[in-house]
Amino acid sequence: MSRAREMLHGSGGVGQEECDGGFRPFVASSLRSGLARKQTLVHRLHRVGGLRGKWMRRAVITLAVLLAACGSQAQAPDQPKKLNPSGAYVHRATGFTFPVALGKFTRTAITEYNQEKTDVSAGYDKVAGQESVAITVYVYPAPPLTSIGSPQTVIDDARQHLCTQVWEGLKVEIAQAHPDAELLSLEQIDSPFSSFRKPGHRAVFRFTGNLGGKEQPVRSEADLFCYAGGQWLVAYRTTAPDAFDYRGDLDALMHLLRWPNSLVG
């Protein structure tokens, strides 16, 4: 492990995942598996047993969640592949480009979580003592829905419920990984780019973790945006010393790391 990676992440078993010889901040498996894997729901807006309006939508949404969950249980996870390319890394399915450097941040690792290379993350670190910040960016498939004759309202409702499933799972797994975790804030946020109008989810936690080679209070944030481009999830995980206000650094990286047109159009 490099000195920079030890400084930012340590190796003290605080619910972090190994990445390219170092450790990235823990991100719940629900971000990359379960509902975030390849499931397909075929839903129809036909008259069934007298169901109408919102009752039909509720039935469709329930079926969407059940089929997505069943599909996830039958699928074996791929082994993550750690990369350290010398130049920019491109997520080919979307065109999302992860450069080597972004402002004060240096890219430290690329991880491909499946053979199709559709499920990836990029780690970025700013090494600055007690103002150090580690950010991991995830791009991966959203739970897909194949619509046959359904109105957009039904599709939107089903997507919202599936997104909520992913988000709730993330929060639960963070709390399970860090028994002393304190939820500081929970809110909806705007995306980094105005052309993507759907709000995202944000949760900020405080817990004790091994950061910079020592146990200390850290602040850790998860941000999730669902169905970018209709079929992708984009997530950010940020970890920094509790006393440091990392908001400016995170906002800067979010805006410097441009979303491709395929996600914001």
C-alpha cells in the first residue's frame, strides 16, 4: 500500500473494501449487487381483476420489487478486477470518463465489478493531513424495467420504488458495518448538472474509523442518483476527518467529473 493510501484509508478494518492494494471507503454491496444487477420486469397496463389507476400502479410496483429481488438472489457475484491505467479510463457503456487527476484530487484506482465492465468505480484522493478527502465514484446498471404499453407514470413510480430499495439497503449496510455510526443528516439533493433534473439522495454519517493510520472520528457521506440516462445509477462515497468541512472539495469534484451526454440528456 502506498503512503498516500495509508494516510487516507489505513488498514484498520473499519468496514472498508480493499482496492488496488489499498482500501476504499466501505460502500454497501447493495450499490453493486442485488437490485443493481440485471433483473428484468415486464409490466403491462391491462385490466386485471378490476384493478384501476393507483391500484394498478401499486401492483406493478410490488411485482417490480419482488421480481428484482428474486433475480438478484439467483445471480452469483463477479470477482472485482483492480486496475491502475496510466491514462483516462472510459466506462464504455456510457462514455463516463475518469481522468487521472481532477483539481486537487488524484485518481488512485479503477475497479471493474463485472465481466461486462458496466459496473465500475473510480477512487480519488486529496492528501492534505487533517484536510484529506477520499471520494469513490460508482457507475453501474440500474434495476431495469422493460415496459410494454405502460404509461410513463407507472414506469416512473416503479423506478422510484426500486431506487428507494437500493438507497435503504445502502443506509442499512453502512450502519451495520459501523455499529457506532450516527446519522447526521438525510436529504434530497440536486444533481451536479442541471440537465439531469431528478433529485438524488444524500446521507451523512459520523463514526470512528481508521483514517490516516489512526483511529479517529470521521464523517462519511453517500450520494445516489438513480436512472441517469434511463438505466444507470451514479453514486459518490466521501470520507474525511470529522472536523474538516469537505463540502467544497466534494462539490468541486462532482462538477469537474462531467457526466456524459448519455446520462444527462
